[in-house]
Amino acid sequence: MDEKMDIIDEIVKRTDATYKEAKEAYEKSDEDLLNAIIYLEEKKGKKTHSDDDVLEELKKLVKEVNASKIIVKKDEETIINLPITAGAIGLVLAPLLSIGGLTVAMLSKYEVIIIAKDGTKYNLNKKFEDSIKKYSDS
């Protein structure tokens, strides 16, 4: 029993799986450690966007470009056009709602644009996709 637990611990450590997922993978792979890890990697597939990822990317971009506005568009129609201060206040007062809204907007093919004080436009969707690709390639 201890040996099996050690192997499941190793699977959890290497894959970030839950103990239940690790046990299931281990049993489905005929109790082979390497095959269990491969099974979990294939099962998890591509990483999804998390709210924390969106928040970090937004903070980084706002800081980098000294942003003045946040614009959300769908098919070239402007849905939201907020000064950065209003967006920041919303983020402080309702962080989960703000982050969740941004995540849903990005996943629903809305375009999120940050406008710098010098007028330069930064597409948050593109920047976020590039950073996700960078993490998944490494």
C-alpha cells in the first residue's frame, strides 16, 4: 500500500493532478508510472485561460503602456469604452466580476483593446494569446 501511495504522490507532484485523477490514471495505465503521467498529460490537453492569467496579463499591459482607456468591441462595434480609472475602480470593487467579465469577453470573441496615453492601441486578446502560446511551448 505504501509503495502505491508513493507512486500516486509522484504522479500528483509531476502533473498537478488531484489524488483521485492520479489514482485513476495509475490504474488505467496498468499501474505503470510513466504511462499514468502520459495519460494525464493527454487527458488535460491544452491549458485554458484562467481568471488569474487574464488579471496578470491586464495588469502587466496597463503598467507597460501607461494606459488611458479600455475598449471592448464585438465585430467592430464598441460595446464598452471606459477610462482606465473607471476600469481600475471596477476591478477594486468587484474583482471577480471584472476578471470574469474580461475572461468571458475574450473567450466569446470580443476584442479587448487598451489605449495608451500616446494613442497607441494594444489588443489584449493578441497579447494574451501570445503569452499563453509562450507558456505552452516551454
